[in-house]
Amino acid sequence: MRQRSLIAITAALAAGALTLTACGSRDSGDKGNSGSGGTTVTIGVDAPLTGDLSALGQGIKNSVDLAVKNANKQKLVDGVTFKIEAKDDQAQPSSGQQNASSLVADKNVMGVVGPLNSSVAESMQKVFDDAKLVEVSPANTNPALTQGTNWQTTKARPFKSYFRTATTDAIQGPFAAEYVYNTAKKKKVFVIDDKKTYGAGLAATFTAEFKKLGGTVVGTQHINPDTKDFSSVATQVKNSGAEAVYYGGEYPQAGPLSKQIKSTGAKIPLVGGDGIFDPTFIKLAGANATGDLATSVGAPVETLDSAKKFVADYKAGGYSEEYGAYGGYSYDSAWAIIQAVKKVVDDNNGKLPSDARAKITAAMQGVSFDGVTGKVSFDQYGDATNKQLTVYAVKNGAWAAVKSGTFTG
């Protein structure tokens, strides 16, 4: 508690110092150092760049890097050179909060893409909002981040600086339940989560819709995400008579969990959300992963005409890591920030105003363009207007799309 308070105070002081430093300076010639006499605008990136989720985090960082390079190549904003500043949160809220304070303190940062984890986002939102620094996540799906903790009964946007290009678990969980019950014909499910913001929230929305459809939850359990021994819960699943397991969490735990459940003799599919949709899940789950299911935001990037240039550019960029499940959404998140910067600069006679951060945050609400993932725009809560989702199944050692659409309710 004390540590959080100190971080918050530090962030507030940094934001205050920034306001004093920036006030009246940008219109009077202090343009940052772009190396060419123009203005340097930094787009921050926060993601797990090391650790178990680094495959996703590196894809996020690289995709933002590609967006910035393309904007500079096109000279999209006259007189502005974009660059990125990437921070590693290791999927830890405390690291995310420290990164947020650091990004706020950098006067050239005009927007941030990230984070990956909803629990990390919770720790960052107020820091950014206090500094009026816009944040666009390509991956957060917990509904409370945009609609408040009472989103199921009374929606209220807690932070106007927070946006996302991914749809929420208010849709993803029910979409999975609908598929499991109506298409996969599984009527009895055992529900497990990792007790984290994302996992617990996703499991809850799945459970509510599955019961509404007429399904039975034959057992529930929580796991410790810091361990890889799930033998006890695997045995509970086997003894429950479940026809499927729904897991709210991420692939480092989901893979071993699937493998250990099947080793008990329970040859049933593990179903999860976008947090397990990664090739690493299949490696961890082993040969018996065939038939396991995952939902993920949007449609497969490789199938979209709108994504062809992104896919080609990413390959040409020589990045050593895959763009992953959130690459297209990360590119679009960065492009949204770039579009907001462009509007603010255009509206101010080709210069960044002294209150650029606040104006960029305000401009984000009206951003609308045809992106990698389709139409990119935001509703009154800062949520993506693109609500499409896809169900994937493990087939022949890889994820294959089996159904795309939106939750019909």
C-alpha cells in the first residue's frame, strides 16, 4: 500500500513538472531533438518483453515500431518524426506502474501502446490519466477498464485517456460459451481461472452465459499461476465428469494444465480466451492438445485483405519474433495515436501546442480509419467498435480458425 502511494505521488510530481516544462515551450521553438530541426514525438510501448509472455510482448513492440517507421516514411505528419520507447513490464502490475511514471516524465511521449495484461493496465490508468497522456491497449479485454467495476449494471467510464482496439470479455466469454454449448455440444464444463484480473473476469462472463444457455458447471477451481503442477485440479476435473474445461488465464499455465488433465485419462478439450492463443500453448500442451479451443479478438490477420500490407511489411522488416495474436491490433493502436497527433498538429498550424497531450487524448475519441484489423474507431467508453471474434481449434499441431463472428446474445 505504501509503495503504491509513493509511486502515485512520484507520478503526480512528474506530471506537474512536465506541465511546467512543456507550458509555452512547443510553440516557441522547443521542438525536441529529431535530428532534422523538426519535432520528435515518442510513442511509448509497455508490454512483457521478457518472461513467459514475451512472445506476445515482442510482437506488440515490433508492430508499433513498424507503424512508426511507416508514418515517418510517408511523412504522415509534416515536421514530426516519430520514435518509440519500449518498456518491459514483465506482466507485473508494479513494473507497469513504474513504467507509466517513467513515460509520463518524458516530455516527448505523446501516447502509449499497451499493456498486454488487464491487471497491469489497472496499475497504469490513473498515472496516465492524471498526466492526460493517451493510452491505447491492443490486448486488454477486462470490461471494467473502460466501463467501471459495476459494468454489468451501470456502465461508467473511469478514465478518459484509456482506449483499446481489442474487444472485451463482456463479449469474448459469452462468444466462447455459445460455441461450446451450441456447436461443440458440450453441456457439462469445469471452470478454472488463475485469480488474475483477466482470467477471473473472462471465466465469470463465460460461466454466466454457459448457465444461461442451459449448461452445467460441474466444478470450479483457482490455480496459482506461479506453479506448473496442476495434478490436483486435473484429478478433480477427471472425477467431475466434465465434457470440457474452460480456463481463464494465459498460455504458460494453460498448456501444462491441458497436458496434465489429459494425462489423467480425461480426453476432453481445454477451452480458453485470447490469453492462450499462441503457438507456445500447443508446445506446452503436447501431442494431446488436438481439439483444444481458444477464442481471440478479431479475425485471423492472414485472412484479411486489410492486413496484407502489414504482413508483408512485417516480414520485410526482418523482425526476429512473430507479430503474434496482437500484432495487427498493436499496429492499429499506434496508428490511432499517430492520427490523433496529426489532427492536433494540423489544427495548430503545423505545430504541437503546449497542451498537446490533453488535445491528443481528446482527438483520440474521434479517430476513425481503415486499419490492419478492419475499421478502427472508439465508442463512448473508449472501447473498440470492432466486436468481431474468432474460435480456433488445435489441428495438426497448429491453431486453425473454425468460426468467426460476433456474439449474438
